[in-house]
Amino acid sequence: MPETDLALTRRARKIYRELADFYPYAHCELDFETPLQWLVATILSAQTTDVGVNKVTPILFARYPDAAAYAGADRAEMEAIVAPTGFFRAKTDSLMKLGAALEERYGGQVPATLADLVTLPGVGRKTANVVLGNAFGVPGITVDTHFGRLVRRFAWTQEEDPVKVELAVGELFPKRDWTMLSHVLIFHGRRICHAKRPACGGCPVARLCPSYGIGETDPVAALKLRKFELAPSRAGANPDFGV
């Protein structure tokens, strides 16, 4: 029989609770200290890994400490710094325009509302929600490729459009859970529920997932597919990690 709305909500919240227990250290894996740094790091993270961004940002943040510095940057110098993250010309253009917009419209400060953030160069709804949730403590759902893939596999929604996904999933959870929900699902997508070969046999919520079986179901083989390299210091804290 089709799943009722109430059953879906209960199953979704149970999946979240169990994944939150499995990833107690879940967080955004970009390094930052200020809202501006957070915004810059998020822009750089497009089409690359957080690990790669974190290798670049210490140099970038030291060289450009505020919005005015980004606005007045030497393009060639900035391009050389951000080059390892890929698409360096477009990203440099976004960062310089971002600095100028912050200076002109917001006194050099990063605004703390979704409506204002999405007007900034290089900032879409996903980036805005990341910044709101992590830099300002305002609940937000971050629909990146991992999040979108997992909520469809969990059958929380079949929507493809990120905004529609955000709205549909948001109805299943209280606002207080939105930011951590995003972290937990992104962690799970990077580590176990991969795009091409999900490790179904090593998934802590396999029994709750209607997509179980699309990946490797053998527990021993699945264990080899799981990736925990981004949190090595925590691997020993969970006996299920197997690393």
C-alpha cells in the first residue's frame, strides 16, 4: 500500500535520528571563522572537494581579510591562489564582485537573511542556506548533489528541482533540525550512499530505505566501499566504521 504522509514523516525522522547517532561529529567540512570566510569558502567549493578548498583558504583568507580586499584584489594574484579549486577565473570574478557588492550595499558585512544573500554575486539559495545555518545559526536546508540523491533514494520526495526538494523535505522536519539534517545526509552521501556504488550492505538505515539493493548488499564487500577518510580521528569512536 502507498505510504501515508504520517508514515513517511515518521520514517524520515527515524532515518535522521539513526544517521545522527551514526555520525555524531557531522558538520560542514569547510574551515572558516567568520561569515565572510564561510561565504568565500562555499563559493570556492563548487565543482571541487571541501578538502581541496581547505588547502587554499588559509592563504586566501590571510591575503584578503575583508570585503574591501576582495573588491580591490589583483585578479591575476587571486586567480593563482584559487586555481587549485578549478574554474578559477569564474570563481575569482565572483569573489571580486562579491566584495564590491558587500561594500556597496552592506557596509562590508555579510547579510544574515536569505533574501539579501541570494542577491549577491555567486550566491544561490544553496550557498545562502549553508551560510545562514552555519555562520548565523538560522535553520536552513542545503540541497547539494548528495542531499538531493539521498532524499530521493529514501523516497522522501521525487522532486528534482533543488527549491522544491528543500520545501518538500522541510515539511517533514521541524526547523530546528534543518541544518544538522543537511550535514548528516551529506556525510552519509559522501561516505556510504555513493552516487555510483552505494554500500547498501554497510548502511545503518538499510532496513528503512526503499532503495536498498541498488548497490552492494554483501556486508564484507560493502565495507570496502565505505569512505571515512574525512574524519580519521573519529573512526575509532564507532565500531561500525570498520577502519
